[in-house]
Amino acid sequence: MSTDGSISMETEVVKLDPLNPNPAIIKKAAEIIRSGGLVAFPTETVYGLGANAYDPQAALRIFKAKGRPTDNPLIVHIAEKEQLFQVAQEIPETALEVAEILWPGPLTLILKKTERVPYETTGKLDTVAVRMPAHPVALQLIKESGVPIAAPSANRSGRPSPTSASHVVEDLQGEVEMILDAGDTFFGLESTVIDLTKEKPILYRPGPLAPEDLERYLGPVLVPEVARGTAYAEKAMAPGMKYKHYAPTKRLILVEKKGDLPEVVRRLSLKYKVAVLCSTEMLRILENEAVCRIQLGSESNLYEIAKNLFAAFRALDHSYCDIGVMQSFPERGIGLAIMNRARKASGMSIIANPQDMINLF
């Protein structure tokens, strides 16, 4: 049975070389896209759940498969710069300049949509979120399909985004026609989303490209609280803004000050089986604590932390522990994206001071 109680379909899972994908497999997947079906495929960020961006019914199938609110817009993926003019209009010169430099890559631009893009794809908005992924499988699938592909992350809505095909199978087996398995994704966090329809660029979702990276090309970039993960938006102008996202099933608590983590763990361990999601360096400090250890990577490499983050959230769900506790990381570079995801995954269960823990329980 599928997640809504109906009879599920058979999902074909096909392995591919990430650099030299089999053309016959890509052709078969493209036929599914053109016929209104769903294909999960890898990008350099996370796995996406793809459908024909021009097909309203195909877009609605994405929302149904994920259990996603229909006012949460989808990102439209293109493979050639010419396609940008098919999906967006009144494109500012700055958008063309930054696309020329940073595409293909983990950057999503919000622009005014053309009439060709249905409101079912844009979450009823007059804007469209568009990017060109930097993954051979994704690019070849889009080209072979002959249409832009609308694709949010290929997971159940609210769950951690998938960084491997096994994560997609775990969430969407029986909901999609095909899953293209090309191994683990590179960044492990979704693309940076920036709105270029306003007077000044606004960061809606941090990702691998940090505000300081973008300011080299765009000038000052506004970073609202929703981008830091400390607030939810009343209206979803981009994915990840309005609803709880990225969350494991088990409760996750974020400790804002890294130095407080050992005390928080000791206090929680008196009542719960605790899993600690932390750096290699912090594990050495906690080596005598009776906890489940989920290693994120070294503090010296925040890209490693980011790559492992969603897999760590899923590892928490698969552990014997009752509750997860995660350390914080500096909000520089990709660290801003890490903290955005962690705060949202915790549902704002954040400990700023161990003395205030009683407020969370």
C-alpha cells in the first residue's frame, strides 16, 4: 500500500555510473517524465523527485507522492541557459551574470515566471525558482526529456532530504516509477535560494553557496531570520521557508553553544537514551559518556559536516536511542546552511542555556 492507503506502483531502481550514465537508461527515464510520470534522480546537492515542469498534473503528482503542501513551490531544473528564457521573464542583468558564472551549480534563482510554467509547479506564485544542476545524470535526463524538470527533494515531506538512493527507497518506494541510483550526492544539502525579483537580493534558503560568495556578484544580500532557521515564513516564497523540514522522526534538540553540549548530554542521560550528533573533536570529549555516537565529521571541514547531516538525522531514527542532541557550528560559509537545517529539523527545540532545559520537557 502507498502512504495514502491506495495500491502502490512498482518502483524500478536502476544503478548508474554518475559520470557516464547509460544512455538507454536515461532515455527510459526521460520517457517517463514526458508521459507525466515521476523519476527520482541525483543532483550535486540531494536527490530530486522529478516531473515535467510544464505539466500541471505531473506537478500535482509530486505533491501527492511527498505529502507536500501545494503552496510549497517546486524548483524547476534546466540543462541549458536557453531554457531559462522559457520559464522566466523580465530577467535582470545581474541574474544572467551570476548564472553565467555559477551555473551549473547549487544556486536557485527566483524570477518572474512565464505563462508556460503552471501555477501547480510554482505553488500558486507568479515567480519561479530555477536552477541548473551540476550532475551529469541530472543534466542528461533534462536534455533527453526535452522539458525542464520540476523537482523538490525526493523524500516524504518534512523528513530529512535524501543524499543516497537508499534514502529515496526508504521514503518513496511504490510512489514513483523509477529511481536512478548514482551513489551519494556531493554537497548533501539543498541549493542556495535567492530572490532576484526584489530591489535587493534576498536569501531565502542558505546552501553550499554562502551570502558572502554571492555578494561578490550581486552586492549586498539580505539575510532574513527565516534564512537562519530561527523563524518560519507566513508565505512560502521558496522551498524550506514555511513548514517544518528535514526532521527525523525522533526528537532532535540543538545546543546553541558547543561548550554546553557535555552538560546537556549528562542531564538528558539521566532520563533518556541519548544519541549525540557531533563532530569528531567533540566525540573525544564525550568518550566516557554512555551515549549513541553519530559522527558528523571534523570541525575543520564544514563541507564534510554538511554532507553527512541528513544521513545522521536518519541514523538517529534507526538508533536505539530516544532522543538526539546536536552541537552547533559556526555560521560562516556553508555553516549557515547547516544551522538553518538543524534549527528547522529540531522544530526550534533549541537549548541556549542548560539551566533552561526544563522549558523543553
